[in-house]
Amino acid sequence: MRRIPLALTALLLMAALTSGTASATPRDLLPDLAQGAPTGIDVVLDTSTGADQFRLVFDSTIGNVGEGPLILTAKRKPGATTMTAHQVIRRSDGSTRVVRKAAGVLKYVQAADHQHWHLMGIDRYELWTGNASRRLRRDRKQGFCLGDRYQLTPGRRMKHQPKKPAYPGYCGREQPTLTKMVEGITVGWGDNYPANIEGQFIDITGIAPGRYLLVHRIRAGGLLEHYPYNNVSCAAIALNAPSGAGLPPTVTVSASSKPCDRTYEKWGMKIA
């Protein structure tokens, strides 16, 4: 019988053990938050503050196209008015781990059209000059209630998408006394915010007619995700002079996304 040299045997045994250890080690299934392009763009006149205000309104969306769900668990100490959120990562072996770094803060917000717990500052809306050299205005939206509001690809499931959404809730709606909660976005699902709800606008009063960029960008902060380069989306728009005194300007959306390239490059996005 042919003998295998002792040194070779040791090497083969080490390789087998290393391979077994590597395959047994679970890996993180990270979410991938993708910022949808601004839609439903319009300009409206608002007088609720007692003065004429021209508002650039729009719809916005955030979808999860990653390997795993975005899961946020939040809680607060007795007497505290805000909750601290931490991200929970699902792993390939079915286990989970909690990220030690805080993912954000939740605050109970009472607005005219809704009352619930908001995750503060995860998304931002901004108006930039047409060449992306300077930010002119930003939104004043207080926060967001993340959840599975619509399927990204109706009629078919994406890779890694489960059969059912896991987060259809509305973040403790009309429950200001909650001390803990869970919110998130399932793979293959998205969260949407229609135009002109609480904070879903940019005040453009005093902005001259011209070409501009409407930028929506996810501010992931402490969140871990698979691919950060789809966190920004943009629409090139033209603000046109109003047709009469006291009327809002009109807005035209460009069919070309080319003017947005400089904006994408500003945040390190890869331009195809």
C-alpha cells in the first residue's frame, strides 16, 4: 500500500478543517436600501402658515433590494421621550445579531394627517443648482415610519424575497405610551411617501425660474447595508415663471437623467 507523506497528510487535514469551519460560519444577510426617483413633482401654493408659500411637492420611495431584511428594534427608558433604535442583522444560518452602534432615534410625532413614532432623518430631500455645485433648499420633514407598503416587482418575487411581507404596521400609530417597537422593510418591498403629507415638500418661495436638481438621498448613518451606491436619486427640473400674480411657478421634469450625474458623483456613486 502506498503511504502518504506525513507532512502532506497534515496539510490535507488542515485544509479540511479550515474548509469545514468556513462553511459553518454564518454570514450576514444585509439589506440594500435603494432610493427611488422623485415622482409626482408639482408646485402648489400653501397659505396654512398665514403667508403665501410655494411648495415643491413630490412622491418618494425607499426599497430593499438586498439579501436580508432591514430590521430596527427600538426602546426607551422610563421617562424618556425618544427611543433608541438598533439594527438587527439576519444571518445565513437563521440566527440574528444586534449591531451595537445605534441606528437612529425614534420620536412620537403628532401631525394633522397622522400620529405615530418616526425614525428621524433617514431620508433627505434637497434642491440643488442645475450643475450640482450648491444646495439651495432642503425639506423640513421630521421623520419616517418604515414599513412594507408596496411590492417592488408586482407579480413576481425578487431573489431573497420571502412569500409575505414582515412589516405591514404603522409604527405605533396613536400609541404615544409605547416603550418599545420594531419596524423595517422586507426584501422585495418598499416604503412610499406621497406628495404634500407632513414635511413632504421643499419651500421654494423666492427661488428664481431656472434649471435645478431635486435630490432624494438616504442617510444610512449607522445602518449596515450591502451596497451604498444606490442611496441617491435625482430628477432634473425646470421652474417656470408663474402665469399670473400670486400664482405658483410651474415645473417641468426633464426626460434625461444626464444632468443628475454630477449629483451622483458627489456622493461617490458609480455612473454607468
